[in-house]
Amino acid sequence: MTLTILTYNTLFAGRDGVDDRRAAAQIELISGIKPDVFLMQEAKGFDAAGGALLHALEARIGMRGFLAVAPRTGQNVAIFIREPLKPISFEADSANFHHALATLKVKLPGAERPLTLISTHLCPNGPAIRRREAAHLAVQAAPDTLALLTGDFNSASPHDPEPAGFDELPAHHRARYLADDLKGADRSVLAHLEAAGWVDVGHVLDEAITPTVPTAGFVGTEFAAMRCDYVLATKAMAAGAASYEVVRTPATDMASDHYPIVATFEVAP
């Protein structure tokens, strides 16, 4: 089957106080793409009022949602799936992550092996913390399993050039991304994950090295131009990677400070 994956840091779930225009644009995007899996970061407020926002989004996009609550930061992460995918198990981890980690195992129609979906949002405060978080993700990369690890890694790739404008960032923002030698952007987090066996699908399929931050509507904030969001796959899953796109449109220019990523995979029974 062909599996369409969307991962998106939505910046406070698309809401600025009571202003939900960004959320409306995000919902329109999701409805147009109709992904089989939507992995969401910054699902802020989705745990309030009995999960009212979570259930409302489920109804709007026709998908079932699973929420990992981030009790310290409120920046929850979530995974949504569409029929005919069937949930097998779900785990939320806020103990080992600055925000939270959502892990959902699903059954694919006609497939013997389950698919593990992981939505992550690594700590923005520095690479040392992110490396500790990444250590918990490395063990999920067994080469013969079907697994996807996506989200906001707050990290540069070892394959990419120095982020444009990195030296121009205010020092308190630049320090969040500095390598241990304090001379450039840290790339160790992605390097460690790749060493564990995770395959960077964007690196494999996107020769343009399209940045995911900042969007056109949020230039001059906390980011240099870089790939900050990733779709990582185990070796078995990456073998079926068919397409990868950073969705840059007038709508996504304004809907968040991150651009969403859509990727497709051919998964054999």
C-alpha cells in the first residue's frame, strides 16, 4: 500500500489566544493532503476540557488522534491515523523528554509486520539535552522493523550546509544550536541517530535541501534557515520511500513558523 505521512510543528496548535485563523489554514491543508498519518508537534491545549480541541480536530480531518501530554511545557505531541490503519498500542513519554514523545504501533492492512510511528519534539535548549533524548530514540531503529520517527529535532543535519543567517542570530538564540566547540551549528544529534540506523529521508530524496524553518511569515524570530524537522525511517521502511516534500505555499508561509513535510512510502505486505 501507499502510505502518506504528514509531520508538522503547528506553533501552539495554530492558535494565538482566541485567534484560530492559523489553525483553520492548517486544517484546510490537512484536509487537502488527506494523509494516512499526521504527526503533530505543539498540540498546545489539546489536553484541556476533556480533550475538546483534540476531538474537534479528529472530527474535522476524519482521523483518530492519540495525545502525549507534556506536563512541564504544555507543548504536547500527537499522532493521528486514518482508516484502514488500526491502533495496536500507544505510549506517551514525558519523563525522558523535555516536551513529550508519542509512540503509536499500528496494523497495516494485509501486512504481517506492524508499523511504529513516533512523533517527537526535542528540547530547544541545547544539543547536550537533545543527545540524551536521542539516545532513547536510537534503540527504535532496528533495521528489519517498520518504523518512522518524525518531528521537530531543533538540530541541523550533518549532510547540510551551515544554516543561512546563523551568525546573525541573537546570541541567546544561537546558543541553543551551537556545537560543543562553539564555532557553528551542532550536527551531533542527527549524526547519532543516523549512526543508530535511522535513515534521513529528506537527505535521500530532496536534493534542494529545503529548509523547514523559518517560514516567510516568521523571519527574524529564533531560527536561521535550516532543516529543523525530519522524517527518519528504519532501513526496511526507507526502502519504500517514494517521495518527500517540504510544503511551501502562501498558506504554509503564515500558518506556523515551521513548514510541514509530506512523504510517501510504498509498504509491501
